[in-house]
Amino acid sequence: SRRLVRRRPPAHPGPRRAQALAGKGALTRRLRVLFTGIQHSYGMPGRGLSIEQFFFARALSRMPEVQVTLLPADELIREFGVKRAGEMLVSKALSKEDERPDVVFTVLGNPELDFLPEHIQALTDAGILTINWNCDDHWRLSHTLQWAMHYGKMVTTDPGAFENFGAQGLGEKIILSQWGCNPFDYRPGNGNKDLDIVFIGQPYGNRPEMIQALLQAGLRV
């Protein structure tokens, strides 16, 4: 089992840092972000909204300094096919010079619902900051690395992946961050708290050992 290590990642790229990464300096307008992620959980409408919508799209949409345009990748790819959907993504981003996004933000995950590398490359070549949030780099890093050359930046939550990027000469592309939640929709309640930590999820990987370590530390889980 892996030993628990407390590491504080660098600050995540908020709107001001995103401006700097995009070479925009201090904008006198809101940062324009084109966010494209799947609309439904794992691309399946019957499973409800995806975490991409709950934790990224809905949060971005409520940031006063961000002007966000949403493009549901799964719905477009399902209706038009991946090639045509990718062409629509590029057209949406590049069709009007004065409305171009500063950032195109994607969340790769399901190969069947990802755009093609050539479409991301077209956006990067056009001078738009392309950013991907890398999910599950602790087991899907080989897939992520295949896409790295097409993006301006990538964000990982896995320290091992962060170090791997650096070892392969891709340190300038990768940002180490952390999972969080949408603070606009998820706020502390007023109920009585009889637990220190509530874990919601499946017992994958070393999660049981992590829970046991928390219990041994005296925390109520």
C-alpha cells in the first residue's frame, strides 16, 4: 500500500493566472473561456449530469470575472460524429476574431467522447490557450501523455504524473493542482456534525488503507 504523504500543490490557475498563461496581461474585460466537457455522467443521459458540469461548468459560469461558453462534447459527438463535432468546436472558437476565447478548457476522459488531437492542435496553433484537466493520471498517464503535445497546458492532481511530465521535458506544460468542489453550490450546512470526515466513493486502489489511516489517527470517518 502507498504511504500517505501530505503535499500542498501549487495554486491552481485562477482567472488572473489564466490571463498570464494566455499572454493576455491584465485584461480590461472578463476572461473568455470556452469550456467543453461531457454533459452527462460518463456520456450516459440516464445517469444525470456529469462532474464536469457540476464542478467545472457551473462554477465557471458563476465567476464574475469569467465569460464562459459551454459546449457539450458528448451531445455533439453523439449527434454529428467526432470529426464533425471537432470541426464545430474549432469553428465556434475561431469564427469571430473579436469574440475568440482566451482559453479553451477541456476534460479528456472517455476516448469515445474526446475530440480528435488535430482539433485541439488547431486551437493551440491559433494562439488560444488550450488547457486540459487530466482525470485519473495515476492510472491513465500514458493516454494523457499522447495528448500533451497538442495542448498549451495540462492540469493533473497526481504528484507522480507531475514528476513524470518533468522527467520527459514537459515540465512547462503541466500544473499540479487538486480536486475540489463547486463552492457556489456546495456550502457548509447548519446541521449537527457528529463526524469529522464523510467519504463518498468506491473502495478503489489504496482508499481502504487511507480510511484506516484516518481512523488510526483518531478521526471520526
